[in-house]
Amino acid sequence: MSDGTDTYTISDLANEIWSNSSKGFELNLDNIILKSDTEKIKIKILSSNVYVPFDQYNLILNQSTQLLPIYKHTYAQTTNDQKMYQIDFENYGMLTINQEIKGHLSLVYTQGEDTVSCGDRNISCKGLSVDQLKQNFTFNNVKIGSDTINGNFYFAGVFQ
């Protein structure tokens, strides 16, 4: 990377182009000149400001237990007419949110060999809603088997 007189590496400029917070990180690239290594000529100029949010959550099981996701086991996928968001929790199994193309939301909760569900392809799970951007899921006294879940889960990466 060069400013016309000196050449810098990305690590030299880290504080100028990178900022991090508990909600995400921001990358600010302003007029970065990309050059050919072999020909030493300017190929392109790159400018980009990108904010990448992290998943955020506040989920409570049965009014007392904070559910803590295991991030390497949290993901989203799409299959046919469903978007599925899967969250694995430390010591509390796996929760899958299914979002139908019609807009219905359902849950499947798996703990060990036991699986319980709330809602299905045609009936939404009572108490589960999603915001207009389809990223922030709200659990309002959602009954899943004998358990109740309250709180929010914000998925930073969703399919549009």
C-alpha cells in the first residue's frame, strides 16, 4: 500500500482502517492504490467502508437460565422454500428457527435424543416474531415442550 511517497503494510495502518466493538467491526478503506507486483503500475484504486455486525443475543430459558450460543455451531441455510437458522447452546441442545416463504415461523428444539417443536409449515409458533429486515427474532413466552424462551436473537448474516 502506498500514499505516493512511502509504502505501508496493512498492519502499519490497522488503527486507521479497522475498528472493533462488541456489536461488530468496521473497515474503512479510502483510496487504497492497488499496484501490479511485476509491472509496478497502478491497477485500481479501492475505497470501501464496510460495517460487519456480530450476532447478538439475549435468550432466557424458563425465566432463569441465560442461553449461550456456541458460535462455531451457529449458522443459517436455505433449502427450497425455507430459511433455517440453527443455534447450538452450551449444555442446552440445539434450536432451529424455520422461516417459510409464506412468512410462518416455527421452532425445533433438540436436546440429546429428544426433539420438540412449536409451529410448522402452515402455523406460526406462538410468541415468535421477526423484524422487517428478517434479522432480529423476538421470543415472547415461546413454549417449546415444557420450556419457555424469552428474549432476542439477532442474526448478522441472513439470506435475502
